[in-house]
Amino acid sequence: MKPIYQTSFSDEKAGIRGNCLWAAVSSVTGIPLESFRGFEYLLEGTWFPPLWEILTTHNFTYIGMIRDKDKIMSYDVGVDGYYVVCGGSPRGHASGHAVVYKGGVMVHDPHPENTGITTIDYAYMIERM
């Protein structure tokens, strides 16, 4: 896992979502953050097809989303054990925030403030093909 930091930040008035999720995915997979350029402008649900394409192109697969906190905290597969966890943003953004976990512990926050998440809502499970 190579820590990658987000380069754009949420602006709800402008309809822009920050790229913390893409920075977290990039950190876990090693896929360059530039590969996700423009994803912050896509609405919820419309970003999944391009994400799937990028992951498969780089020999990764999306396993699914987990919402059960106990399963999230005990997940041990991922990419070398690393996975993306999403939850409440300490900055109050309704869209939430994404960080990297391993073994039930946050190991990287892509936001420069490094304040993590306030809740654990769900996790994205990505694994090597």
C-alpha cells in the first residue's frame, strides 16, 4: 500500500465531490490517481462502470460492498489485507469520506488533515484477480 492523497475536495454548492475514494482505491491498488480523473463529477451510481473497467484493466476485481461493521472490522483479504472504508466526514460533508483500513484499523487517510472518519458505514472490497 502506497499512501496517495486526494487532490480535489468536496464543494456541495458546486456539486463537486472530492476524490478521497479514488485516492483510497489508488493507495490500495497502486493504480495511478490520474486514472480516476473526472470521477468526482459523476453522480452516485454512474461511476461504477468506469471504476469496474479501470480495476479489471489493472487485474483487480470489485468483490462487493459490506455494510456490517463486524465484517468490516474483521475483513482480512482485500489487496494484501488493505481495503477501503467509508463513513462520516469530520468536515461535515453529507457525501462522507473514504479511508484505507487493514486488520480493522485505519492505516491511511487521503485527506491532508488526517482526521479519519467519524462513523463506519460501509466498505468496498477490491481484490486481485
